[in-house]
Amino acid sequence: MKRSYVFILALVALIANTITAQQSVFQPGDYKDGVYDKENSVNRRFIPYTYLREGDVTWEKRVWRTIDIREKVNQPLYFPVEANVSRISIMQLMTKYILSGQIVAFSDEEFLVPMEKSAMRDRMVQKADSVDQEQFDENGNSYTVKVAGAIDSTWIYENFCEIELKEDWFFDKQKSTLECRIIGLGFNVLLKGKEDLGCNNYFYVYFPACRPFFAKHEVFNTRNDSERRTFEDIFWKRQFSSMIKKESNVYDRNIDSYSKGLDALLESDRIKGDIFRWEHDLWHF
């Protein structure tokens, strides 16, 4: 009886060692860049807007904003500028889904003129001029030939400079709340030729169509790698710095057409303050 008990214990120990040894052998699918599988952001779904009835909107104001990527708080939207497995910039995200046909790019902010995928692909690739290249013959003598320059597909990520927001602020009397909904995004790129052409618009996208893809990609968190937000969170919670460049007006003009420098900044702050005071004045304390 005692020998049988010892034999069973030895058999159990042998099976446990075998399982442990098998688990210590890593298979090709066992390698991962991290200590756990990230499933939160991959399986995230965007929060749908609540239904809005026209009769419930008692006040509305259309505003255009500019997000300057050079500002430190906005740089998580800009980096990385090169391919990275664990991270993606907002411009890389947009080009990825535009070229795959899942997001439509437009050449105007009213979303009337869609751009062809082939045209977008040609615009995103920059070809360098021909260069001199040294080559050698069979005898080891060198000679120079003209060859085509390299194709640079990352220049658009490096020269990405601004995001334009087209949004509507409105008061919903059914919920008694002042809300903001982004209608479209415009992506501006710093164009350079024989002279600096400045930061110019490259394409527009319809924001609600981008939300399902924004919700599945993380944005770098400078304080905690395990608590990263998604692009959807950044826009939903308005965790960015921006400046108003235009409000709906009878002249249909931008702020920079009648104010410059510090005066333009003060005019932007005035519009922000007017929206805040409009909501504040609705209530009596």
C-alpha cells in the first residue's frame, strides 16, 4: 500500500514537470511585446450620439478651430512619424484607412467632392529628383550615372502641422445642456517647393465616419503607459489645445482677415467667452 502511494506521488511529480517543461518552450505565437495582452482599446466601440430633434435645438453656433501640432499638449497626435508596431499617429491612422477605402477623403469641407484613392496615394508619395550615383565596371574603374531619386512616403507625417475642426455648439432644451459635436476634420501639411508655401490643407474627412477607427487606436499617455486614451477619447473629452479661427458670421470671414497677432488671440478668447456666458446666463442662482 505504501509503495503504491509513493508510486502515485512520483507519477504526479513527473507529469507536473513534463507540463512545466512544455510550457517553458516558447512557440512562435507566444512572443509578445509586453507583459499582458492589450484588449481594452482593440475591442473598444465608440459611444453613439443621442438622438437630436430639430425642435429641441433652441440655439446653435458653428465654430472653426485650429489645433497646432507644435504645441506640447497636442504632440501625442503627431508622433510617431515613422512606422511603429505599438503606436500610431493620427496622420498615419488617416492615411491607413483612406488608402484601404474605409474612410473617404474630401477636397472641400462641405464633403461634396470626394478624392480618389489613387490620387491620394500619388499625393502622399514624394519623389526626389535624379541624383548622381557612383558605379564600378568589371575592372574596378568608377563612373557616374544618373539614377532616379528615392521615393519618400514618410514626408507627409513629418510635415503634418495642423488639424482644423469644424464643429457645432447647440443648446438642447430636452436635456437642458449645451453640447458640441465635431462635424469634420481638415488635415494641414507644411508644403515646401522652391519657396516655403506654409501650412496648407491636404484633405478633409467626415468626423462621425472616423469615430469607429479612432476608438480602436491608443494615444500615448505621458504619465501612465497602462492608462492610455484613444483618439476618440481625445476628441470626446476635448483633451487638446486649439484656437478659434472663425465663427459663423454674415461676412463669412476668418478672424485673421480683420485681426492679426495678439488681437486675433483676443478675438478667439472673446468667442469662447461668449459661448460660455450664453450657457451661464440661462440659469439663475
